[in-house]
Amino acid sequence: MKRITDRLLIGSFAATLFLLSGAFLARPVESFSELENRYLQKMPRLTWDNLLSKKFADEAESFVTDHFPLRADWIGVKSAAERLRLQQENNSIYKGKDGYLFEKFPEPNYEKVKSYVEAVKRLAEKHPDANISFLLAPTSIGMYPERLPWKAPNYPQEKVNEYVGSLLGDSADYLNGFDFLRPHAAESIYYRTDHHWTTLGAYYAYVAYAEQMGWTAAGLDEFQIENVSDTFLGSFHTRGQFGGLKPDVIQKFTSLHPVDSKMHVVDDNTDYDSLYAEQFLAKKDQYPYFLGGVHALSTITSKLDADQADLDKLLIVKDSYAHSLIPFLTKHVAEIHVIDIRFYNGSIAGYMEENGIDNSLLLFNTATFADNGAILKLAR
Amino acid sequence: MNSPITGIFIVHYNCRKETPYIMVFSSLLFLFLFLPAVLLLYYCSPGKIRNLVLLLTSLVFYAWGEPVYIVIMLISTLTDYGFGRLLERSSLGPTQRKAVVAASIAVNLALLSYFKYADFLIGNLNEWLGTDIPLTELALPIGISFYTFQSMSYIVDIYRGTAKAQRNWIDFATFVALFPQLVAGPIVHYKSVAEQLRSRKVDVALFAEGVRRFVTGLAKKVLLANNIGLLWHTISAADAGTLPVAMAWLGIIAFAFQIYFDFSGYSDMAIGLGLMFGFRFNENFNKPYAAQSITDFWRRWHMSLSTWFRDYVYIPLGGNRLGLRKQLRNILIVWTLTGIWHGASWNFLLWGLYFGVILIFEKWFGLSLLGRSPRWVRHLYAAVLILVGWVLFAFEELPKAGQYLLAMFGLTGQPLWSDETMYFAYTNALLLVVLAIASLPYGRLRQQLAGGLGGVGSVLNLAWCGALFLLSVAYLVDATFNPFLYFRF
């Protein structure tokens, strides 16, 4: 019997090696991975320089790993094995209760946070007569710590939001996301598998902002709410690679009294008739459905009558949380300028002056604000 | 006009893999490109040129990670081949023979010292004497600690007459460069493979044993070591002064498991690969954590290195045959060298010396004390000393090691436990249980089981190997963390 199993062992070992090897060699080279939302390693070039600097060896290894046959399945097996051994996280993503995934939020470096708040204050100082609002939204881990795995270490985001608020003082009108989102925590205001808030969450933020600006916010009954997608598995899913998750639903809030809005993206000088990019609903990362994803600078003009518009011009400096909120603002602002602080390098104050903008909304989520050095660009 | 807009890039959330700069056995490239190719080439070649095939593929393997320093390895190999042949000339007198041995040792140690210890020496000189000698900043050629030691053992064995010089330079080069053990051991003594270089036969049973060994080693490294390594990585990254006592212990236990399964896993893979080509290398590990004393531990840990130091340093220095004082001196020398072999840094030297002192204590009266103690005391004694040793090994900066030890013994004012400790404990509990079981000497139990189960047993074993291999591949495809700790050698 042992002789037979020995032969089987050798046979299956050799077969596995040669089959997977053959499958790898036979596969066409892909350049982009939908699943991982990144470019895959290109075929390494064999030159003397590459060889001697070990760049060839390095890239060859990445190339094999990136193009390994059945890659997604292997990754899924690993994720399942991790769950079996009671691991509650994978690649810094916790698997929480009720199908929620959370991105870890460690204690931030408060020195950095202080410098970021200082940047906000400096911007306000440059424009003393401008009206600057600062909306800081928590991420899902801040809102639902009770859904974390048992004893999972977590730093409470409220502390950061409170710290920012106290440091900001009167420099800007502060909107603490916890204040207007906590009352609605039982509703679906955050995606379970992605790092963004849902359209409903963005709606409540809009209501809070409108209230602060003295506008009349549209009620929920003034919208036709449709589910444009029920297959959304977002960034947390991509990173954590957890299986058996219920996909998220993406909702579109269409006003019953719609406004004609056009978007002009300055980055590549293109124009769009709609604020929604349908083509992204067919991809893995569906969130760019809102506004077509990240642009460094874009302007949204809405056809509003003179008495309809609450504001002529508004500048929003943001991270990607603003994308699902901006459509709500088109009913109130004729011209919305949108700057993503991560990709725009000019002076914000300068831009406001050049374009005659007196009102600005800074919209960030706590995770980005606590750790992204790009925020310092606000002070330029 | 300068546009203030930067380029837009796609924000990707997948962690970029930390790719190894050399070809490790536990890599997809090795497993699915290199290994099938070598096996194919080897078994399709006629017996006479098989050593050449192994040599050439081994050179490719080495050059892959060390395209420049392969020259150093070739120099070391050629000079020792020459010295070996020279030694066998009957025309040489005893002083001349000694001179040849000294020359060979000098060449090997010079290479090793220069690449490995030069900057350590220069750094210390600069600190003590206030000089400003520039550092060489040279990278350490892979495997240099292993192949220089292997070459030196060859020359000394010929001098002692326990082996005959290899006349065929291809066979000799194969011995030095053999890819299974070139990079991380086990350190192969020439006399143990001399016969096998000339003639070896592979049958089904041997090859199957090789596959089993290789798969076990791969699983130890990828499934066990890499995963518990993540826990150590997290705990060691924190400031040791903030660690609860239990977390400090949890951390060093994680490290102890990581380094054992990493290194023994790699040795298993080396031995398994050797078997696939007909070589039987000596064992390198024998369940070291089952030790009941430090003396016992060092008869089970990295055996090829400790026997090397015994045969080529301790015994030539006189061992225990020249009186107690000389013996103590010899022990201290051997252990200082063992320590410093592991790395060009003071903590390694201290680590070696730490064990040297404990061994002296044990020889003196420790072992007889232990002999009269219950078994659990012996195990606990060994475990605590081994873990404290690992703290010295793990932190290159001695103050950090000191801080960590204080944390372990509750001297930093931290509590015993914490929520975070609980989280680390239960999310790694299953893994820790598996690690503990895998560290136990269950060899006899397994033999009895195999005997009892018979045919069913071998089928189960087959299924088990298959599962381990496939799971290892899954983790490799996903891997973002695949370091090999002993690569500083």
C-alpha cells in the first residue's frame, strides 16, 4: 500500500507542479486587475542592468505572483482558512457583525492632527470675510464600534472629532459628523463593504449643512429613491478578501423637481451632462458612479432661477466622501467648484479669490483627516 | 503655465507584496518555474552529467539573488578545490600541510569577515576611538556564512585524513553550490556526502520521502511561521514600555515559534529537495522546544552548526581534555563565536555568551540539580531561559531588549492583561495550539499510529500532504509578508 501511495504522492506532486506551471505559461499577460483595482506587474525585461541590480529577479517574482492561475480562488481559500482559525481580520480589515467590514482606526498622531487643524485655520485667516464650513464625518468603524469583533482594539473616533472641534474654535463653522449621524445610526448610512457613507448618510450630512447655511433642505419625500446597484462589494471587500458577504445597495436620490446640472472636469477638459457615471456600475469599484470618481478640479453648474439659488458659488474642498453629497447641493448652488485636496496643488485661498468665491465647505472623513499630509496644502 | 493639478492615479487598496530579493523555496517562482525545470532536466539527463546539471542550475539559483557576489562564491570554491588537491600531495611535509590549511582558513575567514563583520568593526572603532573611517556599506552575500564554513570543514577533514580530496572539480563545486543547502544550510560536512556525490540512487520511496519532507517544510514556513510572525511583528512594533506583561510573553512566544518553524521549515525543505536528487543530508533540528535543559536544547537546535563548532573549534582547542580552566575558556570562546556567527551585532554576541555561561553553570552543578527535579520544572526552566535568550536575539539594540525584558517581568508598571492582549490571544489561539503540538516530539506516537493504521494511514498521509501543499500555495498567492529570518547569513 505504501508503494502505491508513494507513487501517488510523487505523481500528484509532479502533476500539480507541471499543471500549474503550464497554466501560468499559457496564460495571456493581463495589465490590470479588476478585483484588486490596480495595475499588475508587467513582464520584466532581461537586461544586464536589471539582472545585476536584482530588479529583474524582483519583478519576475511579482510577475509570477500577479499572474498566477486561479489567483482569486487561491486568495479566497486563504481568507477562508484565516476565518477558520478564528482570525477576525485580514489586511487591516476587521470582519464585524451583521456583515459589516471595518477598516482599522489606530490612535492618530495628535501632533499631525493639530497641524492639519492649523492648516484649516490658516485658510480661514486668509479669507476673513469668507464663510468657511468644516464637516468632519466619521467612518463606519467610528459609528459602529459595537459591531467590531470581540475585544478588537479600536481608537474612538469621537475623540478625534471633539479634539478637532475644540481646536478649531470660531475659525470655521464646524459640523461634527457624530452630531447629525448618530440619531440615524440604525439606518443604512454606511456601506458594509466599503469605506464610504451611503447616499442616505450623505443626505443627512446635506440636511445638517443646509440647516447651518440657513437653507431649506429638501425632505426625503421630495426624492425618488432608486436602487441603481445591489452588487456593490467595495474597498473593504477588495482588501479583506472575505467571502460570503451580502453586497451593498447603491441608491440614487433623484429630486422630484430635478435641476439641469452639467459637470466640467478641468483635469482633462471634459464635460458631462450628468453627475452620475453609469459605466462604473459594471466594474468592481462602483463608488465612482458618483461624479465619475476622483478629479483634482471640477466645476458643476446648475440651471437655477435667480430666486431658486441660495448661493451663487461654493467651493468644496474634499476627499471622496463629498461625491455622494454634491448632487444634493445642486438645488441650492448655481456654481459648485470641487477640489480634491489630495490631487490639487494650487492655493485654495488663491482659487477662491480668483473666482470670487466667498463660501467654502471643507468635507473630510476622520480617517483621511487624521492621517493625510495633503491636508496641509489647505494653508497654501 | 504650471498647472496645479497633479496626475490622477487609481487609488489602490491592495497591499503591495513585499517581494524577496532572492529566490526562496517558499516562492511561487521557485515552486512552479524553477523546481519543475530542474527536476525535468535532472531526470532526463544521463547519470554521468547529473552533477553538472545540478551545479549549473544551482549557479542559476544563486545568481538569481546574487548576480554580482556569485563571483565570491566561485572564488572560495576554486581556491578550496585547489587547496584540497594540494593537501593530498604526498610530497608535502607536516608544516607545509599546516600552512595550506591555514591559508584556506585565512581565505575563507577573510571573505567572511570582510563582508560580514567589517562594518561592525569599523563602527565600533569609530565609536571607541573617535575615528571617522568610512563604512564599506557592502551587502552581505547570501549564504556566505554557510558555504565558507562548509569549505573550511572540507579542508580540515582532508588534513585529518577523514576524507579524501575531491578530484573532480565539477563534483566539488556541486558539493559547495548545491542549491538545496547553499543559502541556509544545513551545513553539510563533506564526508557525509562524499559517497553520494559519486553515486546515488533515487527510488520511489526516497523521492516520496523527499516530497513529504519538502511539503512539511513549506507548510511550516508559510502556514505556521509567517502567520505567527505577524503577531510578533505587531507586538514588537509597539513601545515595550506600554506592553502588558501577558502581551510581552505572548509576543516572545510568537517569536520563538516563528524562528523555529521558519528555520526548521527551511531546513526541511532543503533536506526534502536533497532527497529528491538522491542526497541525504543530516538533520538540523530535533524538537528543540522539548528540551529539558539548555545543554539539551543545543543538542536539538541548529545541530549542523553546533556540531561544526564542536568538531572544528572546541575539540581542536582541547575540548575538556586540558583541565577545567581550559574547558571553561573553550566553552566561552565557542559560544562567543556561535553568537557572532548569527549576526554582526553586539546583541548576538551577548546571546551566544549568555548560553555559554548557562552551559558552564549546567555542567558545573545545574544538570545534577535538574536531574533531581520533576520533569515540569526542567521544561519550565529551559523554556524561560530560551525565551529570555530570544529577546536578546530579536532586538539588535540592547536597550530595546532590556526594555522588553523589563516588560516581561512586570517591571514597567504595566498591568498583567488588557483587552488588546485578549484579542491577540483568542484570534491566534488555534494557531498557537497547532504550533505547540507541532513542536512536540510525537515521532514515536506517529510511528505507532502509522503501524496501527497501515494502508489507511498512508492514504491519510497522502491527503494530508496534498492539503498542506495546496493551502501553502493559497497563502503564497496572497502573501504580503514572507520574510526568512536567517537570511542575514
